[in-house]
Amino acid sequence: MNDGEYVIQARDLVKTYTVGKRRVEALRGIDVSLAPGEFAVLLGPSGAGKTTTLNLVGCLDLPTSGDLTVAGHPISGNGARPTEAALDLLRRQHIGFIFADFNLLLTLTAMENVQVPLIWRDATAPGRARQLLERVGLAHRLTHRPDELSGGEMQRVAVARALINQPDLLLADEPTANLDTRTRDEILELLAELSTEGVAVLLATHDHELADRADTVLRIEDGVIADD
Ligand SMILES: Nc1ncnc2c1ncn2[C@@H]1O[C@H](COP(=O)(O)OP(=O)(O)OP(=O)(O)O)[C@@H](O)[C@H]1O
Ligand SMILES: [Mg+2]
């Protein structure tokens, strides 16, 4: 990615799902731009289109129509037709994902979980995993498995895992939904800190209290992002 470029540039994104004969208009023409180091909260009620938005900007799914560029790579619009392999590589090189239920592999230790997304698992991998776990405050939990960790600790492992490929973009879907308020605020603080170090963060939530910490709040309802 070149300096000064947006990490995400999306214009008029539409996503329509077809269920049987019914069409569900999950996104009805949304615009999103996210700059390096920006911490944006995508705020909206259940069914508003938050996860759908993250799936599109995370290149896990393609829009029905609209223009999308992620980390300088054209994904949709202007004749873009990325292959599955290209999308997979782009995700691995540029994007870290964080989920409500942590999605850790239960049989692996914290150190091993952090290394799962690595593209090249060379001799430096364990050292980098250790550094990231130290970075998120888990120096004392390196060899613990998920069932030996608290919810907040599991989410910290997930954050470290999301950082292992030095992403430009962190996408977090309700990352604090399963945490108490104190732990929620700690994870939020960690994500805010990472954004000040240059990572763009897009956090989807229905929790208004999370919006206070954001640089930008994108309010989504019924597949539309309101202009503020
Ligand atoms: N794979 C799918 N097939 C059909 N409809 C879908 C699909 N995924 C989402 N939808 C519909 O699209 C709309 C937006 O869903 P989405 O999951 O993006 O909402 P959300 O804001 O993430 O909600 P929540 O807060 O409950 O997670 C909803 O009406 C949902 O039922
Ligand atoms: Mg959702």
C-alpha cells in the first residue's frame, strides 16, 4: 500500500441475498472510506447490515454492485474481477479479523493460535508470536490453551493472531459482546492504541458506549449508512 491511500474505499456498495424466491437487500448503497490509523465504529441494531459490510470490506464476499478498493487493490467495480486466490492472499497480507466468540482453536496453545494465519512459517514465527502476546499483555499465558484462559484473555490472543501478518486493517465484529464491561473497555483501549500505531480499525457493534472511543462513527440502519 502507498502512503496517503485509503485502506478502504467503498462507494455505493449494494449486497442483495436471495433466499428461495425472496430477495433481501442487506446493503442498499453504502459509502465507506477508512484512512490508515483511523478507528471507526460501525454502529447499528441487529440486522442493520454490519456483518455484511465487514464481509465485503474484508473480501470474504463480493458486493452485488458498487466500487470497492481494499489496501490499494480493486475488488469490485471498474472491471475488477479478482480470483479467489487473489482475495485469499489479500486477506492474509492486509487484514486481521476479530470475532465475538474469539474463534480460537481449542487444542492449540496461545502461541500456536497466534501463528495460525501465517503465510510463511519461518524460524522467526515463534519469536514474533511471543512478542505479540507480550504486546497484548499475555506474556504469562504463552502456553495456555483457550479453556485455561478468561474471555478477555482469549480475545487478546485473537487480537495478537489478527496482527501476526502486520495488517493494514483490523475488522472486529462485536469483539466485546461476550465480555464484561471492564474487559470490554480494556479490549477497546487496546484496539484504539493499535490504531494510533497506524492500523485502520473498523469495529461493528450495537453498543453505543463503544462509539465514544472512535475517531469516526458510521451509523447503519436497514442497509443504509446515515450521513452525519
Ligand atoms: N447469507 C445470508 N443470506 C440471506 N440473508 C442474509 C444473509 N446474511 C445476512 N442476511 C440478512 O441481511 C441483513 C443484514 O444482516 P447482517 O448479518 O449484516 O446484520 P448485522 O447488522 O450484522 O446484525 P447482528 O447485529 O444481528 O449481527 C439481515 O436482514 C439478514 O437477515
Ligand atoms: Mg452481525
